[in-house]
Amino acid sequence: MGRLETFMGPKLFNFLLSPGTFFSLLFLGRMIVFTTFEMIRPARRIFYLSVVLNDLVALGVYIFIVLPTANYLSRLVPGYHPFPFNVSHLPLIVRVSLYFVLADFGHYWVHRLHHTRHFWQMHKWHHSPSYMYWLGGVRATIPQQFMVNVPYILAYPFLDISPWWLGLAITVHSALQNDWMHMNITWRSNWLEWVLVTPRYHHIHHSDKSEHYGKNLANMFTIWDRLFGTYLDPDKVGTNLSFGINEKQNPVRLMLGI
């Protein structure tokens, strides 16, 4: 980043990298890019003006309440420690790859746990929208976010000695990944789905049909669904899907996950 800082000047560089400015610009960019693609190739008709206010409120709850609270509670997880071997000798690309694979593997099992009877309540808010588009997946409760944090914390030692900017890049990737998998876009992507979760792949998971419950649980790598029996081929489902939880519940309790 030294050359970039020199090119921009320290004041502009620090201003752009300040959390408020950086994430505001990131959100603006996400909104422009993802909405544009959705309007060009929509999978389903959606009236943005009728839903965006609810999703912006959910985003505010996530940013200012859920995420900081879950991150504070995550300090209780004994994961911020070196691995019992020296990972500093591994190339950066290897360490980052191991981080994503191990964390995503843990994420799959946490997500699968959320779809069991005893943990469903804390995850239900995420499934409550009756529509899918890039911002529709922003809902998360504090207990859900805390549990999702755990596998990433346990895999954290792979990144502990990495360049400072890598943490920022992974944070950006997390936001874009969540936007991407919930996008309202029609795209037949069989080849990519052998490796990565795509919108049509994840939309099946949000379906309100009972035969789709607990299917396509993977967050990033589809291999977990294939290995552990939760894979459902999007070509066998089609695009005629409806979403939501088909029940009314106290909105405060839904947001709290209790």
C-alpha cells in the first residue's frame, strides 16, 4: 500500500480507508453494481421500493447492534492463538486458502445446526423475507452471528501473520459473498456450482417448500453439500420458487432470535 499512499497522498489515503468512508463507498458500489445486474437479468419480479426500507433497517440493526455484540462475545472463544506448528513458512496463498476451506467447513456445520429444531429460532429471521435480492440476506440475529463467527476464529491463526490489508480484503469478500448468493439474477452456472455457491444454488435453500428445507446449506464451497448429503441440483428444481417462513411471529422476538 506504500505506493498507493504516495500516489494519493496520506490525507486522502487515510480518509478513504477510514471505516466510515470506506464501507459507505463499498455499500454504494455494491448497490449500483448488484442492482444493475439484477435489472438486466432478473430471476423474479421485485419491487425494490416496497422492500428496501425494511432491508435498510435490518442492515442498520446488523451493523450497529448484531455485529459489534457478536464480535464482543466472540472474545470468549479460545481461538486467537498460534497453531502448534509454524505457519509463517507457508506461502500466503496457501495460508489464505486453508483459512477459507477450514472456516467454510465449520460454517457449513454451524448453518446445518441452525436448521435443527433447537436452533432454528435464532436463524429464522434470515429466512423471513418473501423475496430474494442482493440486500435481502442481510438479516442475522446475535446468537446466529456469534455461532457463525466461531469457525472463522478457530481458523484465524492462518492469517495472524498476514499483511494488514488482508483482514480488510476478507471483510469485503464476506459482504460481497453474501450479496452475491442472494442476488435476484437468472444465470445457469453448472460449471461454477461444482465449486462455488451461486444465486440460483442458494435460492433453493431459501425456498418455502418443505422438500427444500435443509438443502444447499453451503456458504461458499458446494463440496460440503455434496459430501454430506444436503445437495439439491438446481436444474431439478427450476426457477419457480417462493420464499419466506409462512408464519407470523413477534418481530422483536424474530430479530433477537429467541
